[in-house]
Amino acid sequence: MSLRVGLIGLGTMGVPMASNIVAAGLPLCVWNRSSGPLRDFEGTGVRVAASVQEVFDNADQIVLMLNTKDAFDAVLGRRDGALGVSVAGKTVVNTATLTPKYSSALGRDIENAGGAYVEAPVSGSRGPAESGDLVVMTAGAPAPVKAAGPIFDAIGRQTVYCGAIPNAMAMKSASSVLLAGVMGGFAEAICFARGMGLDLDLFSKVLLGGPMANDYLRMKLPRAMAEDYSPQAAVKNVADALDVMIDTAREAEIKIPQAVAMRATCRKAIEMGLGEEDVLALVKALGES
């Protein structure tokens, strides 16, 4: 029998992930806290659930792609270690980014309620999500991780097993520390080049011909030159991810000053009303400094 998949959280990442799960031939049931994204799946063969419990009742593996721990607690009805939905016999696959401490506690609550828990945070923005090129970091007991393999194959180009929970969340935060530096440095470089009156086409040629050329630059440079701020990774979502890695570092007494500085720039951008725009909009925030 085909693996039945549920997906809760149809945001910037959740929608393309759902589309790729369907394209892989896996039966899918979806739910979202706001009804707007659900309309896109009506009449497509995807089951649109009326409640969170309906998703759990009609799926074996339930993917959660939510922004914050408060969203997780609200959706699962989680309070004082108990869950408001029945997860017995189901596997919860968490593809969002949470602190290792929170993820571990969530996993224990799910297992105490008779379910299985798999960490599977993803690396990538909307573009890689649309093309199925995410990198999936997994952690948990080998059997449920293996059973969720068809989902990982549908949404990503590479799956890396990190061992026991919460290693996948720790791995995601570690990789995000570097990405935060790259994002912040790129925004500063664009701001500097514009401020010096440089030809951005030539600037792009220099960057892409040098040792720092990478997929991120190849994706972002054309959009930066076109001043295209449509969200691939929205400032507000980057800020949420930075909060997770900063909280994780604080708990482990690890210093990550560049990520802290990046969070301050994101906070300013959000105060300027740029939270829904792509992280490239940090150029605007820096220009107002």
C-alpha cells in the first residue's frame, strides 16, 4: 500500500514541498491555519482537511512545516507535555527549524502519546523547494527515518542522517550560522557597491569569476541588480531562524556575533515594514543606517 502523507503548514516552503510530494505519486492530505493556501489544492486530487486531526486520521507520516514553536504548540494542542491531537501509530516528520531543546521535548511528548518522531529540517529557500533540491538533515530512530525516505526523496536532492535527536536540529543551526554570514555579507557588499557608484553588472562579473562564487550568489545577484525583493527567503522567516540559532548558541554557551549582528539588521528591516520581502531587502535597511 502506498505511503499516505499529511502536510501541515502551507507557507513559502510548504506549498512547493506539497507539490513535489504529489508529483512523486504519494497520496497527500493538507491543512493550514489560514484557508487561503488550501484553495490552491482544491480539485487537484489532494485531500484538503478541515482540521489537524483529520490530517492525522488520513495519513501515516505527517510533515510539519511551521514557523515557530508557538505555532507547533497551537497546531498540536500541546500543553504541559500532552497533545490535543491523537498521534498514536503515526510518524511526525518535523521539517521546520527549532532549537534542539524544544525539538527533544516535542519528540518525547509525541513518543509518550504513542507516535514516532523524526527530525528533518531542510536547507534551502523557495527556489530549491520548488525544484526539489533541498538538503534534508534527519535524526531519530532508524526505522521511522527510513520509512519517511520517499518523502525526503520527493522534496530534496540529498538526505543526510545525523544520528539521534536532536542532532539534525543542531546540524541545521550550525549550517545556518554560515548562511547568515553569507546573507549579511552579500547585502553589505551590494550596499557598498551601490554607495560607491559601481556598475553592478561589472560587480556581478567580478564576484562570479572569483573564488567566492557559489549557488547563492548565482541565484541572488540577478535579483539584487533587478531590485527584485519578492520573497524566496523572507526577512521575517530569516529572523525566526536566527532566533533559533542564537537561542541554541546561548544554551550551549557558544558565541556567534555575526549572527547576532545579522538579527539586529533583520529587526530593523522588519521595523521598516520589510518583513514580507526577500532577505535581499536588508540592502534597504543598511542604506538607512
